[in-house]
Amino acid sequence: MSGRHVLVTGSARGIGRALAEHFARLGWVVSGVDLDDAALIAPGYRHFRADITDEATLAAVFASAAERAPLDAVIGNAALTDLDHRRAVDLDYDVWRRVLRVNVDGAFLTGRLAARLMTPRRRGNIVFITSSLAFFDHAKAEDAAYCTSKAAVEMYARVLASELADDKVNVNTLYPSVKVDTGFFAHLPDTERAALAPPDILNGPAAFLAGLEPGALTGVSLDQQRWDYDAGYRRTLVRGPNA
């Protein structure tokens, strides 16, 4: 897969940075998007500083990135949470709106722009990084905005997967099944933070989803823990739904 081109949002730190570095090591052309600057990630990496909720700016970033090489994969990773982890009844409306705007509106714009570039080529992979907290049985007190936003992204991915299936563009989600050291858990005691998984925990399954052939696998929520420890689950995904 060397020479393919991936764009990663939220690439300045955490999971996004780990992904950008991983794809660069695999020989991909890597474009990163973040509201903040990023120190050199790897030779050949190009950083675009942008707000993913700014439609015009993000469209210009995608256009500039596509001039480097056609986009084979786009990973929507950028996200926020309420770092104070307040109960819904105590959550400021401004905080709620900001989390939903970045996590949901940003994902919408990212997916739409990716789809517009990929459908004419009838190939490409769109991957959204979500969370186990997106699912009903994992709803977590004091994280209403984050849980709600990631559930919305899961549904958006399903709709987009259905709409783009005839164009052979794969749309999937990927979520860690454990707490990851991304900065979202700065409120935890040092002993608990030391036990957090490293940000590179999604590197393997993300590379798998980003490298899928046209129409190979779409509309799937990939569980990182099952991918890592359940060989049968992994084989099912690798073989595809029609194997």
C-alpha cells in the first residue's frame, strides 16, 4: 500500500498523531488537519491548520491535499469532550454545543468532502474514530455530550455507507474498547492514568480499514479489542461479508 494517500483529522496529538506517524512509516503520503500546529511527524507529512467545522476552510484543505495525490483514505478522528465530566443537569449549553459541533458537524463535513472526491474515482475508504461510549449498553454518566456525539457519528457512518455502496466507497467506524491516553482522562488519579492504553492502539485496524479494496467492506463498526484478541472476528472482517 506504499504510495497511497491518507488524510487524518485531529493529527496534532493523541490517536490522530499516532495514526499519522504509523501511515508515514507504512509509506503512505499523509496529510494532517488540526486546529493546532504540529511538530514534524514524519518526512513527507504535510500539516494543514484548520477548524474542521469551518466549511469553506475545510473544503480548501481537502482540495489542497488532493493536489498532492488522490485521497485513498480519510480518517475522521478530531473530537472534543467535556473535560470537567459534569452531569447533564450541570453541563453548560455552550459546552454541549461545542462538543456536538466539533464531533458531529466536523464528521459530517469531513465525510461529505471525502465522498465528493472519492465517488468519481469509485474507490476510497472513509473511517470515523468513535467510541464504545456510542452504544446504549456503554452509556456513561457525566459524559452526555461525548456519548451523544459519538452515537450520532455511528449513525451518520451507516447512512453514508448505504449511500456510497454503489460507488464502491467503503465507510466504516473504528473504536477503542479501552480508555486511551488522549488527554480526555486528565482528571483521573496518576495511578489510573498510568494504566491507560497508548494512543497507537488503533494503528493496526485503522490501516486495515484505510487499505480496503473498493466495495470490500462497508457499514461496519470495528471493535479494537476484538480485532486484537479474537482471531475469528478478525478473519471475518478480512474475508468480507460475502466470503
